[in-house]
Amino acid sequence: MSDKFDVVVIGAGPAGYVAAIKAAQLGLNTACVEQWIDDKGKPRLGGTCLNVGCIPSKALLDSSYKYHEAKEQLSLHGISVKDPTIDVPAMIGRKDQIVNQLTTGITGLFKANGVTVIQGTGKVLAGTRVQVTDKDGNVSEVQAGNVIIAAGSLPVNIPPAPVDGEHIVDSTGALEFQAIPERLGVIGAGVIGLELGSVWGRLGAEVVVLEALDEFLPMMDAEIAKETGKILKKQGLDIRLGARVTNAEVKKGKVAVSYSTSAGEHTEVFDKLIVAVGRRPRSEELFSSDSGITLDERGFIFVNDYCETEAPHVYAVGDVVRGPMLAHKGSEEGVMVAERIAGKKAQMNYDIIPSVIYTHPEVAAVGKTEQQLKADGVPYKSGTFPFVASGRALASNEFEGMVKILAHEETDRVLGCHIVGPSAADLVQQVVIAMEFGSSTEDLAMIVFGHPTLSEAVHEAALAVDGHAIHMPNRKKRK
Ligand code: FAD
Ligand code: AMP
């Protein structure tokens, strides 16, 4: 192995592995340092997303939804399934198989693109040198023309609920339960808490979600958050807002959780407790004090809009830097940085990054919320369309929720789209594309949408912005 590379990437999650592949594709001699090892001592690629994040959580969400459908939904279609059962270890095994397939896939992609994998923990030293400590403690040094830090993030731990990996778990532990807990507590009604609560709730656990804030999903458009709250409650998720967990104790195999609300102190006893209170950047021990790299006040590596740190030729991308902790945001930053190292003028549009909660139905958003537009004093108009008025949604018995589109009052330019409903993740992407091209709602209105499709709800919401919806009475006057 050469100890000199054009680019050395630290971390092989979606930000790092994509950066490494792109850099290699652009003709740069590239290595990727990854500390995670599999049970054979080989580097485990893919990071949080592929191993213990996006992919395994979606595998369990899909399995649990199929079980729920067999139990509760199929009879509506005239299909009878007698007493469906779920084999939890088999479900977890399927998830593991998908994870293995994808992580070995990254190994194959690295080989195909000529990316060198270096097993070990990387630390950036002054002068774009990278120190690597391998699994056996051997220390070596690699010289890099450019360094891309993509060390990702870790779950936040809170002192009142210390994770023991058995009764009190973080998101990683919640992907490994071998049996359905009878009563499941979840701390945090954020994206991860709602997704994991949904998995185990659909399989029969009684799920109580304790959320310190008084508002449900405060980062979402308020109208969509309210609708989402109603739907999830109807599904049986007991979401308690204004409930701050103050203590959790394991006693005789159960977890006693204390929490305070405006009404006083409360206690609940659970079989398992998931701590899902957010993630923090993994920025400790990552660089030497003379490297020139700095952290911001929240512990993220400080970077500018081009993901350049304060040290020349050292970049940082993904969860370890500011911005939404989302896989696709990190990957696109990785591409931008690789292209800039190769001399291209790439940049990233941080205003148009979609985000999704993979509950059923899904919740998806891009751009500004109505509250943000109000707060910014932007003149806006909005159009909504409920899925109950969509023929395709009714045909598939998936008619909860709505599409909401926000546009500038004067220019008509689309400023945001918020959806709770069937296939919201894929539907919102249509508006992401439209926004990237600077579309107005009139542009969307003039496009032909196939019939019958769920995407017609996007079309109708765009039409509704100026009172032109066809398949529902318009709330506002025609313009
Ligand atoms: P990571 O994926 O965390 O990868 C960092 C890598 O760097 C790791 O492999 C780590 O071992 C390695 N590393 C760290 N330090 C060093 C070092 N010093 N030397 C060598 N290697 C090092 N996002 C979505 O967009 N969609 C989803 O549906 C979604 N679902 C999620 C579900 C769960 C349960 C969780 C926990 C997260 C989810 N996320 C989702 C978030 C997503 O996983 C992260 O945003 C994404 O993984 C960040 O990518 P990254 O490459 O920055 O970091
Ligand atoms: P997210 O950052 O989107 O993953 O969401 C994490 C959620 O956990 C936030 O909404 C926090 O308000 C919530 N949270 C953090 N600490 C506590 C606590 N002690 N009790 C209840 N909820 C908490």
C-alpha cells in the first residue's frame, strides 16, 4: 500500500464512501480510512446509515408494516389471512442480510473504482497527514494531498436514562430486539423515535413516547405536524408531549421511568426503553490541536459553504458538520468536495434538501414551512389537497393525509412542499426537482400527471394554490 494519496477520506458512511468513489472517478488516487470492523476483523463499510441507521430501520419498518397489513388491512380487500404470526428473529435476520448485502456492495464499489481501504482510526495531523491506529493498536501515517473528514455522528446519551444495551437501548439496540416488548417506552418524539416506536407498535407492543417539548414535530409545517400527530395517535402510539424524563431504573428486568409534566411527576414501567433524543457529531480525538481544524459551539467541525475547514486542503462533510443529519445531505457534500478538489466549481443548494419520516403514512418535506415564511415576512400563498379526494389513494386504501404547497404570493415560485400521506417520500421528490428548476405553481399546474396516480395530489395542491383545483371544492377565490 502506498502511504501517499491525493485524497484520504476518514469514515466510510454515506458522506465518506460517496466522496471517495467520486474522487476516484475523477482520477484522484484515493484512500478511505474506516475503523468499524466486522466479526472477521475486516473493515465494515457503509457507516451508520447502512449498518445501524437508514437501511436496517427501513427493513424493519417494511416487515412490520406487512405484518400489520396482513392482520388489519387485507380483509378490507376480501383477503383472509388466518391468525398471522411474526417470527421476530427471522425478521431481524432478513434485516441483517440486507445490511450485509449493501455493505459488501460498498466494498465492491471501492474495488471497482480503485479506492484503497485502510482499516483503522484516523486522526488528522498538521500538514494534511493522517495518523491511523489499526485494530491491533499499530500506528502508521499516511500523507494526503487533501483530507475529507466524514466521521459521522453518535446517539446522544442523557444522564437520566443510561443505555445498558439490554433494557435501556439506543437506536442501534432497538434494531436488535429478539422479541416484542409488551410495553415499550421511547424517549424523544423525533424522526428516529417515531420510526422505531412504529416498528414495535405495529408488531403489538404498547408504545408510550415521552417528549419533553410541548409541540409535536416543531421543525415540520404545523398543519402537517398536527395531521401526523392525529394519524399516529389513531394507530395507537401514545405520544405524551411536555413530558421530560428525569430518571430510568432497571428493577427486576423492567424499566421504571420517571418523567415530569406541568401536572407533576409520573412513573411508567416498561419492558424496554429506547433513548432517541438525537445524535451528536463524532468530533472527538479526530484531529491534533496543531492541525488548524476548529469546532463550532455545538461540537461540529467548523466549515464554510464549500465544506472547507479552517485548515488548508482539509474538508469535512456529513453528520460531523452543520446542517441536517441526513444521509443524502452528506453524500451530496461528498460529491461537491471531491469535485472541488478536482478543480470543478461545484456547490450545494442547502435550501432544497428533502427530509422524510418513514412512518406509515410517510411524512416528507422540502423548503420553507408556513411558520418560517411568516417569521421571515415573506408574502406567501398555499394550496392543499387531501388524499381522500385521490382516486388512486382510495383504490389502495391509503387515503390519510394531504399535500401542501407553499409559493411566493407575487412571483408564484414554489417555496416549500409538505406531505403526510402514502409515498410522501417519493412524491416530495417531484417538488424537489421542480424547486431546483425554479418552478412556479403555474408550471406544476400545466404539467400532465398520469392518472390515476398519487402524484395527482401534488398537481391538485399546486392548482389549489390559486383556487384552480378540479377534484375538490376550492377554499380560495380563483385568480
Ligand atoms: P456515518 O454514517 O455515521 O459514518 C461515519 C463513519 O465514520 C462510520 O463508519 C465510523 O465508523 C467512521 N469513523 C468515525 N470516526 C472515525 C475515525 N476517526 N477513523 C476512521 N473511521 C471513523 N438519514 C436519512 O437520510 N434517511 C433515513 O431514513 C435515516 N434513517 C436513520 C435511522 C436511524 C436509526 C439512524 C440512527 C440514522 C438515520 N439517518 C437517516 C441518519 C443517517 O444515518 C446519517 O445522516 C448518515 O449516516 C450520516 O452519514 P455520515 O457519512 O456523515 O456518517
Ligand atoms: P431528534 O433530535 O429529532 O432525534 O429528536 C429528539 C427529541 O428528544 C427532541 O424532540 C427532544 O426534545 C427530545 N428529548 C430530549 N431529552 C428528553 C428528555 N429527557 N425527555 C423527553 N424528551 C427528550
